[in-house]
Amino acid sequence: MDLIRTWAVFRKELIHIRRDLPSLIQVILLPVMLLLLNGYALTFDLTDVPLAIYDQEQSRVSQDFLQGFRGTRYFRIHSSVFSYEEIARLINQREVKVGLVLPFDFSRSLKSGQIARVQAIIDGTDANTANLIIGYLQGVIAAYNQKVVLERLTYKGFTSLELPLKSEPRVWFNEDLESRNFIVPGLIAIIMTMVGALLTALCIIREKERGSMEGLMGTPLKKWELILGKLGPYFLVGMLDMFIAMAMGEFLFQVPFRGNVLLFIPLAALFMLVVLGQGLLISVIARSQLDAYQMAMLTTFLPSFILSGAMFAVHQMPTYLVTISKGIYLKGIGMKILWPDALMLCAFAAFFLLTAGRKLVKKIQ
């Protein structure tokens, strides 16, 4: 392979990218817009859930029970109502997520040792949110149950009592359970997938449509000189987008980076070769730039956003760079654990690049 000829193709492609300024600006702004939109707008944190209270008893005991909801960041008492119809209206108008109903005999049931029943009416249009709200409700009620039991035992003469089981949860790697710490590392993989594949999906088919591919083939260029020269500039652009995304994650979203950046960058570069090879294969087999663009979108954006596990947990899916990104970002793990994912990236890179090379030869001959 002649490096001078490869550099000539590389320089030609760089000049083309520089002249196509609108596309270059779009590619640079893509990671910025994706991170801003998803980093701020997309969140799985559920706090300040609006709550409507229907306290039929209006007693000191019922108010003491409701104090548990006022003292947590997960709920916010929106209003007090006086009928089920008001609860239904507030839920239908999406002003509240939960209606909490305390019956008229709430304190009497507690004082007589019976089971006091509390009704929670939850907006179930979003099943995931409803499940989270149920968990929060059960947590507040469990804390109040513990308080009532301890008061009863103290009243009966138990001056000191130790609970047989005490829960002290410890959350690792994302101590504050912030959604952005989960989302931003996954978005880096999505950005690299979209940018790398979309750019290279048009590089060969564009030359064919303009009629310049025959001129290139009339030169002494070998196929791998052409491929490497074509992919080189897009590799640099893709890595630039990755560094922009990393800088935004560090300085704008304050996502902790606990791992080795010198390990993450080579593995990300390896993944970039995978998506560049995928885009090149699309460019070789496509019949037009429109076909190439549509194929690239269908095979990169939708799978990477929905099925990669970057946004939503998907079990048993090949989420190699997402696993690497979140592992290095949040856990600080190294190649001792990540080597299977790195090996699979090598295999995919080899597959796409070699297949694209073979298809390219067939098309030209």
C-alpha cells in the first residue's frame, strides 16, 4: 500500500468536507443538540409527584400520617379535595398523579388495633411512572407503620426495642441515582453511530453519481488505499464529535468519569471503525444517495437509540460500546472485564471493512 496515494485520497476528501460547510456544521452540531435535548429533557428521575389529598376525617392522626408525604422529596401535595369527583377531574387534567383517600374512621381503626385502610388512586396511563409511584407510596406507609408499632410497644412497657432487620442500602457508581449519569455515556455511542455511518454511507455512492469514480479507478489506486483514504477524514470528524460529547458530559452535565480516558479513547476509536465500515458497506451496495441515507438511518439511529440499552435497559442485546462507555465512565473498570466487548468490536470492524472491500471490487470490475 502506497501511503502517498492514500494521503492524496485523504486530502481530497478533507477538501470536500471543508467545502461542504453546511453539512460539516450539521455534523458538529448534531452531538451538541442530542446531548442538550436528551441530557435535559429526557430524565427518569421522579420527584415532586403532585398529590391530591381527600382526608375524610380531618383529625390530628390523619394529619400526622400525611406529614410523611410532606417530608419527602418524592411527593408534593397539590391540593386538598372533598370528593372523588375532584380527584378524577385533577387526574384527567393531568394536574396530579395520585389521589390519596383517608377514610372517616382512620384514627379509630389505628387506636383500636385494627387495620386502617388508605386508598391511593394513581394515574396509570404511564405504567413505569405508576410503578415508581406505588413504590414511593409503600415506602412512606412502611415508615409510618414502623412508627405506629414502636409507639404501641412503648405504651405496653417496652422501653427499648431493636428491630430485627435494618436496611441500609448503598448505591454504587451512581450514588445520587441521576438519570443524566446513565444517559450521557450512552448518548456518546449513539452519536458516534449516527455520525460515522451517515457520513460514510454517502462517500462512495456520491462519487458514482457524479461520475468521478471511474476517474479514480483509472489511477494506480489500490482498493485499500481508496478505502483508507476515504474513511480517514470521517474518522477524524467522528472522533471530534466524541470529544465534544465527552467535554459536554464533563463540564456541562458533571457526569463523573471514574475510568481511564486513555483506555476509553482507543476503544471508542475501534467502535468508530465498526460504524465507518458499516456506512461504507451501505455506500457500496446502495443505488443512490437517498437509498444510502435511508439504509443508514434504519440500521444505525433506530437500533442504537431504542435497542442498544443506551436509553432503556434491554437484556441480551449486543450493546458493546454502551457497556464499555458506562463501565469506564461510572465504574472505572478496565480491559480485564471489557475485553469480550472489545473483541466483538474488532470482529465487527473486520467484518464490515472486509465485506465492503469485496463488494467495492465487484462493483468496479
